[in-house]
Amino acid sequence: MIRNLFKTTYRLLIQHKSFAFINVAGLTLALACCLLTFLWIQHQQRIDNFHRNNDRLYTAYQTVTTGNQVEGSYRTPMRFDAEQNARFFLVDEAKEAVPEIQSVVFYATGYELPWGHPETLEANGKKIKLKGSRASADFFEVLNYPLISGDAKTALNGTRNIAISQKTAEAYFGSAQAAINQTFRYENRLDFIVSAVFEDVPESSSLTFDFLLSWEAHNTVLESASPDFNTYVLLKEGADATAAVQKINAFVKPHLNSENDTKILIGLQPLADRYLYGSFVNGKPAGGRITYIHIFASGAIFILLIACINFALIATARAIKRSKEIGIRKVLGTSRKLLVAQFYMEASFLTIAALLLALGIVALLVPFFGQFTGTTLSFPLGQWHFWGMIIALALLTILLAGSYPSFILSSLKPIKALKQQQLFSLKKGTLRQGLVVFQFGLSVLFIVATFTIYRQTHYIQTLQLGYDRENLLYFRIEGELMEQRNYDLFKQLAADVPGVRMVDRSSETPHAMRFLVDIPDGTSNTSNGNDAINWEGKQHRISTGFKPVSVGYDFVKLMDLEIVEGRDFSRTISTDSASAFLVNEEAVRQMGMSAPLGKWVSAWNKKGYIIGVLKDYHTYSLHEPIKPLIVDVKEYEYFGVVLVRIEAGKTEQALAGLAQLYTKINPKFPFDYQFVDTEYQSFYNNEQLMAKLVNIFTLLAIIISCLGLLGLVVFAVEQRTKEIGIRKVLGASVPDIVTMLSKDFVKLVVIAIVIASPLAWWAMNRWLEGFAYRIDMRWWMFAVAGLAAVAIALLTISWQAIRAAVANPVASLRDE
């Protein structure tokens, strides 16, 4: 029986090549889209899933509640002892108080300098800037970053050990084995001995580092400020994470919660979920990249659904041509089950053919799709779960594509089938109409999404941030530039470099300013527990977050900031360096000042007066609202960044001159710079990726929907062949015939627009809620999407309608 079904199916598909081509084309596009999307999703889900004991590994996070405001982050709170040495609750103390905890490690991720910036290592006459961090001594024992050389237990012991990656070892010493016990000069300050070489950090790791120093080294010999850090907790086998969280909070509560109405709670998030859940809602991990995974997975499934609907519609359109075949089969005794099997066999043939073509397309496109999405993707032929996914996808497609034609066409009455009576009615075909509405409804949804994402992406890329980010670069103050005389010399000579307009300094980069939450009593969520900010008229129980920054005298001019009240810092006023502050409008609002000029404020253990108010400008991405900013002038800080404004069109000339000058004054450090506008764009990688993929989904949805609509038009023409012939004989023109055939389909598209528009409005508004600054949804976006859908539908319909309208009526009226 199977052999006969196979032969019959093969002959039918060969006989109706156009039918087979349309269905295979639609299914191929949909399956290729699904496979590429699922490969990308699989890549995202692999991040941080490679660690041993992953089921017992957690990332600690904190929920900070101040009044009615709740914020969350993966930072871990610390407190400071009398000597202002940082104490980590989980590492130093809570581990002993919570029996469920087996190990605790931490990894520095601070936003303060130098984190987020490469650091210079020198050895064998080579100076290279590398990404480095700090970690606790048992980092390599708990997390799965395998060592090639060295001992995981001692790799980060002591104050002079450094662990480096394999590529770093090869770059300096030729091999991992040769690197052991070699000496690195760190930042031209201290020497460190290579104690271990670890395998290069895989792309599936959310942490990226080329070398690690111990926390002990950072806190003692480097004498650096305490960074922000992530804490990773390994629970004992069988331990209950909920019980561990309760005991941790019971232990730290007396230390963290003070009388200023600020409440801090510690939570544990599975490490494997850390990358996907990077955003916080009500102080808990609840969003982030996982949202995009859900969106793209849904989009791929919808594309597949549209292709399967096409199969059903086109199969129905062919029903009249196959009605006699079905009737004869039933008269000869063919059971309905056998007919159902026949239609499923056809669906299987087409699906397998489409799947093979889709696999070929995916194999060719995987490298390009990886570049397109900014990931490294491969074609996983040797992975069983990939083939399991393909088999599941094939079975799902066969089920979706074959069910409707199998059960509907096999239910035809033999007498009606043999007489070729009107078997189906377009107007009464509620399910078929619903399928068309569903297809074009999705198309409208995708078109609206395309408009919205494009407009929001364009908005954030072109928004006036309150300062000029074009032709602006920065580089770290390090080495010889940390000395006042060398910085002064560099600034003086750099001003004469061709193409350079202005040079100044800042303690923070324009897009990486610290957010300091004012929590008194020796606790803070940043490294500076003694930096509580106070001001005239402050209520005792108010806690406000600030972005503090120290700048040079030319900072306001260089950044092109606007002063809305008061004045800028001045070199001619000697008190400015000791007791003057600038604040932004948001700081004035949150401090509750009606007349801020002359009011006293204190920060960094320094008390002074507000001399000017800056117009609000964005210091981070548009996902976050503008924070209160407080600025003082320190022309001679030993840390921070040098800001350089370059003349438009003279970038290469200016960079060449700056590099030459930098090497002359600071020869021990490579000239490593960053353009501010490039850094700003990097904040929106997810949005840019979403825009690209939604464009692809929209194009595929439109193409495949048009194939389905074409199938329905064929169905209508087949049903109304004699009617069209009679109308032509009675004098109907070609436009009349085209209008008659088109109006029912246009009605369906209009219904799809009406249904899809509110859904699109809701979905896009939900997405826009992730931005503190966003566009408004406009009526014209839905009007354009609707007109586009109608135009596309009319173009699809017109071809077949005109063909039917110009056909010879004699042929359609002749009886066999």
C-alpha cells in the first residue's frame, strides 16, 4: 500500500509542477527561516551553560527599595570597615553562616576605570592592551575555565600572580608552557609572575577576559578603588536555593538596611539564565535578551504557519481538478483513511523536498547569518539535537500542512465530486477566509513592527543628547599622563595638532558615568561608601542617586553643553577648584531646589556651592532616564580620560598627530582611543539586530502570504469559470471582471488590517516601554501598513484576475 501511495504521489506532483513549485518555494523559505532563527536561539541559550555543576551555580543580585522606587542589579553590595577596606558579605562572612553554600567566588565588573578599558601588559619587548579583571582565589575551581598550565588552587593566590589566556601566552612567549613563571610588567607599575595559562575564553561565555589578577593583589599592591563585581554561588548538592536566599538575607539584613528607608535584599539567579535575563522589573531579573528570543522564535513559527496555510489553500484550490479523481476512488472502494494517507503522503513529499532545499540554503547562509547577527554560527551536522529539531520541524510541518486538505478533500461526496458540482464556496468558506485574514494580519503586524523599530532606531541614533557626540574621542589617563606636568604638556601640544579643536579631561567617559546611590552608614552599591552626597535643605530620610564627575575647565565648551542658569567654571576665580559645583536640571528637581544658585552641596568629602545648572544631557543609553548629575572641577586628577574634539573631515590627520605626540610623551603605553559615537551605537546592538531580523520576517511574510493569496484566487477563478464566461458574453469589461474577483479578497485584507492593528499597537507599545525616551505610535503607521497590505494583495490578485478576464469565454462555456 505504501508503495502505491508513493507512486501515486510522485505522478501527481510531476503532473502538477506549478502546484508543487509554489508549495515547495513557500515551505523552503519558511523552513530556512526557522532553522536559521533556531540556530541563533540555540547559540544564545548556550551562553554560560558550559560550566560544570551548572544546576547548582547561581549569580547573586540585589534589589534596592527606596521609598516607592525599586531597582535591581547583578552587583553585590559591600560594606566598609573603619579603614575603608571593602568587605564582601557573601565571600567573607555569609558563607560560614549559610550551610547550603559550598563555594563563593566573585569577578570584578566595575564601571569605574580601568574596567571597561583594556590594560597594558609588557613582556618580551611587546606592549599590548588586553582585557583583564580581578577574581577571587577559587575562581578556576568553581567556574569552568580550564587551565592548560598551572594549578587551579594556586593560580590566583598571592599578590603577584597573574593568569593569562592561551592566545596571550602565544602572543608574548610562543606557547602556554613557555609562559609559566615569566614576568609581565603591568601598566608600567608592577611586575607579575605568570602562574597559570587558561584556555581562551569561549564565545559561549558572558565573561570576556585575557588575564586575571587576584582580589588580594588589587586591594593591596595595586591599591585601587573597589570595583563593582558579580558574585557566583555554588550550592551543595541537594541544597534548596530558596532556603539559602532566606538565610543570606537574614544574615546581611542588620548590615545593609539602615534608617533611611532603603531596603536591600539579595537574590540568587541560575547562572545559566544570567545572560538572557539582563534586565530587571521591580528589582528582579525578568527581561533582557530572552525577550528577543521569544520575539524571534514566535516570528519564525508564524512564518512557518503562513507557509502551511498556503499549502492548505492551494490544495483546496486544486480540489475541483481532483474532484473526479476523489469521486472515482471512493466509488471503487477507497476508504477515507487511505485518501487521508494519500494527502499526507503528498504533504510529506513536498515537506521533505522543501526541507532538503532549506538545509542547503542554511548551509550556505550560516556564515553570513552569523556575521549579520554578530555571532559565530556553524552548521551542526554532527549534533543529534540539531537533527532532532529538524525531524520535529518536519513532522510539525507535515501535520500543519497536510491536515486541512486531507480531512476536507477526503470528505467529498462521490456524486457531487463526479458531477463537479460547486464543492466549496468562497463566501461560505469561513475557515479559508479566516486563514487568509490570519496570514495578512501577521503581514500587517510585521509591517507595523518594521516601521516602529526603524523609527525608534533612527530616533535613538539621531536624538540630540544634549551634547555633540560627533568627532569626539577619548583615551585613558595612564602612565606619564598621570603626572600633572606631562598632562599639561600633552594638552598644550595637542591643541596645535592639525585637526584637533579642543582637549580636556574627565573622571568618567561620556557614556560610562558611575551611578552612586546615597546610602549612609557605611554601605553603598559602588566602591565609594564614604561618598554620600548632601545638600542644603535635604530631608534626613531622602536617598537620591547621583552621577558624579570631575572635569577640566574646558569640559562644558568641549562637550557643547548648555548652561541654563548661572555660569561655567572659570580659571580666573580661584575658589572654583575648591568649592564650586555644577548640577543638571534633574539634580535640581530631585534635590527639591527652587533657586539652586548659591546653595551649598557636599560630595567627595568636599563642601561647596552651586554656581551653574546644566541643561539635562544623556550620559547613558535611552533605555534609562537621565540621572541627577553633580560636577566639580579638578584639572589635575591622576585618573580618568582625556577628551579630544576633532575637526570634521580631519580625523586621519588628527589621529596621526595625536598618536605621534602620545608615543613621545607616554612611550610605555599604546595609543588606544575610542570614539564616543561608536560607543553610543553599541548600546543598541539588540535593537539593531531586531530591526534587521524583523525586516527579513516582514519580507518573508509578505512573499509567502502572496503565494497563499494566489492560491485562493486560483480557487475562486476555478469556481467561477462559467460565470466569468457568461458575464463576458453579456458585455462585461476586463476591469469589471477584475473588480468582481478582487473585491472579496480586498474585504478579507481589510478585515485583517482591522484585527491586526490593535494587536500591533499593543505589541509595539510593550516593546517601546523598554526605552525611557521613545517615539509615539502614530495613526499613519497603521494607515501605511494597511495600504501596503492592500496594494500587495491587489498586485497578487490582478495577475490571475486579468488572466481569467481576458480568457476566451467560449472555452469556459463549452461542456465536456
